[in-house]
Amino acid sequence: MQAILAKNPQVLIWASGHTHTEPSNPSFDNAVNKLAGTNTLNVYNPAWEGSEVWTNSYYLYPDKIVIRTYSHKDHQWMTQFDRTIAVPASLQQPAKKAA
């Protein structure tokens, strides 16, 4: 998989599901999640753990991707886990003008 991602620099995020990696786990938001030799960040989407449910939301912009984690138990964004991934200039597309 790493070799495929290394040949495809446009892949910036790999969303992993059902990893049982809760936001409180040190590896949830950690530099270790950047796949070596690629532009790809592995973003864990936590599984439902008992009474706790989290959701990752991805906001796509021409120059960046913002990832936010929401706690459904606490009904709030977990701002300490906000992440911004810069889109390399070589991959950016011009913004479309409103009609």
C-alpha cells in the first residue's frame, strides 16, 4: 500500500475506520500517522466505544483540508484534535467563481 501511495502524491488522507483508537490514545493525532515516503496522513475514525461516540468531519478547501473530531457524548468539538493538512501548490485547483 505504501508503494502505491508513494506513486500517487495526490492522496493526502487515508481514513481508517473501526481501529478502536480513541481520541485519548496517544497515536490518535501523532506524527507517526504520516506514512513515510508519501503525502498521506492516516486519520483514525474511532469505533463506538461503549457510551462514547466520536465523528471526524473533513472540510475540503482549495489549499487545505481541515479535520475536526466531535464528541457525541459531550456534544462538542474536541478542538485539541483539530488538524489542518496543507494541499501542496502543485495539487491545488483554482477556485471556481460564483455564477
